[in-house]
Amino acid sequence: MIDTLVDKLWAQHGLEEAEYARLIEQRTDESAALLAQRADAVRRKIYGNAVFVRGLIEISNICKNDCLYCGIRRSNANCSRYRLTPESILDCADEGYALGFRTFVLQGGEDAWFTDERLCALIGELKTRHPDCAVTLSLGERSHASYAALRATGADRYLLRHETADRAHYETLHPAEMSYDNRMRCLRDLRELGYQVGCGFMVGSPRQTAAELAKDLKFIESFRPDMCGIGPFVPHRDTPFRGESAGTVELTCFLLSVIRLIHPPVLLPATTALGTIDPRGREKGILAGANVVMPNLSPVNVRKKYELYDNKICTGEESAQCKDCLNDRMRGIGYEIVTDRGDIRKPY
Ligand code: 5AD
Ligand code: FES
């Protein structure tokens, strides 16, 4: 029964919403293994055993938003706030370049200090110093005009997780002043402006159901993102969700395999959250169909402060150590980190 759904997904790159829900609800170790095997084969056909790296620079933990799950939400008074200077961001990128990174991800809270003017100057300098690198932004919701200005100065990609494709669930994860419609508007604007766009969601967020995950999968099927970031929800002690349980490695890996089969060329990270809830979580994610890892390039003295969830890993290591650690982990399972921008393989 479930095998039939796996076959259909593999052949058609999609299922009905109710079928996705059934695939998730009735999953077994056997169906997960079959999906992972198919996902791995499909990914190998496109990318071989290459794993792409992105150098993650966490530029600010100051955020105007108050998402209920997030450790850097504005009402967390225990969060010690920081903002990197443009010079220090450029230093991180220079160090990353020497280590072989060809993509930099500037990620941060929605910090008003990073105006279009300041970001454009920063992106322009980054592209001048490293013209062979891709610049990915992950800075939350901005206006169409802002996305257009950043794109015009050279930003190549933008990550903005949709968080959930179910409106009612979205509203249980966010305060009333945030809107599902604006989130989706941002993703469409980014696509229209020619960015390579990443969406994504948390697995196992409080009270999430298989029916809601099925909507996420339908959304991915229709939106066809270039990247898709999924990782387990992990509670943070200073948020309203402190007492909730974390998502699982098992369900996250299952969904990674499904997403790989829905959209074979998608760039799919084995996330830090996955590595946080299981010491071999990222290896398991790669084996399930992921093909990207994102080692931390932030200055070591701020890493603990960019704490979206409890016990986040990679906060004590230098950038070079983090890169070597992931190199060893990937080699250990038969994959190879490559020095490459890691663009999505077209045509698709
Ligand atoms: N657990 C897991 N992921 C989280 N994020 C934020 N808070 C948490 C948490 N507690 C994710 C969100 C956001 C991304 C930057 O980090 O999906 O989009
Ligand atoms: Fe960062 Fe292992 S990947 S320390």
C-alpha cells in the first residue's frame, strides 16, 4: 500500500495532499528506507557524491519579531544582543574564502540597522572582493523595493522559510502582527526578482499534524524552490514553547527523502538543528537525500548568542575546525565536500 505511494511519488514527483498525509502517518522503517534509497539514487544521478558547503555568517541577533519558537525573539530579555560590523562580516568572508567557501550566507534577525543602503554597500564590497562567490541573504521579510535593491547590487540567493504552509498553524507559531500572506508575498517577490529562492519549515513544531506537513509538501511541489531548509523544532528555554517536545530525526529524514523525490535538483541542507538533536543527525540527513551543509563562519565570541534553540552545536569551534569536522563527517559516509558555488543544476 505504502510502497505504491512511494512508487507513485518516484515516478510522478508528486502526490495528492491526502496521499502525502497517509505516507507520513503510515510510515514504517521499511517505507523510510525505501524512500531514502530512491532519494539517494536520484540525488547521485544529478550531483554524484558531492556535498555543497555554505559559510554561515550570523550578522545580528537583534530582531523586531516575536515568533513564539525562536530564542532571539524580541521579548527574550535574557538574550544578549550583538550586531557584527560590516568590517567584521567581510573578515569572516575572507577567512571563509581561504578555507574554500564559495557561498556566503548572511543570516540575521530583522534588525533595522541593516538598511538597504548599508546592506548594498556590504554586498557590493563582498562581490568585489570575491566575484566568484554567491551571496545568499537570510534576513527575513522586507519590501519588494528592498529585495530589488539588494538583488541589483549582487545578492544571488535568498532564504526565507515559509515555516508552515497552513495558515491556522502559522498563526499559532507567530504573534498576530505577523502574517502568513506577507510571508508568501515575500517568497513570490524574491522569485520574480530573479533570486534563487529557499523556503522551508520546522518539523515537529508544537501541535503540527501530518495534514499540515502534507500542505508543506504540496507547497514545495508547486513552488519548486531552489533550496529548502527543513530541520526539527527544538525548544528554547526562554520562549513560550519551552515545555514542548522537539521534532525527531526520523521524521525530518523521512521528509528530506520525500522532498528530494518531489523536486530532484533541490538544494537541501542537513541542518544544524538536525545535528543538535543527534550527534550523527547531519550524516543521517545526507544519507536521506540532503546535499548541503552550512558550517558556521561567525566570530566565535558571538556564536553562543545566536541561539535560536537550546544547545545549538558549533558554537565553540573556529571556522576552520567546523569545516574540517564536516569534511571528516562527510568522508566518513562516502561523500565529498566540494569547493564550488553549488548552484542548482538546471535545466529542470
Ligand atoms: N527550533 C528549530 N528551528 C528554529 N528556527 C527558529 N527557531 C527555531 C527552533 N526553536 C528556524 C526557523 C527560522 C530559521 C532561521 O531557524 O525556521 O526560519
Ligand atoms: Fe561545526 Fe562540527 S560542524 S564543529
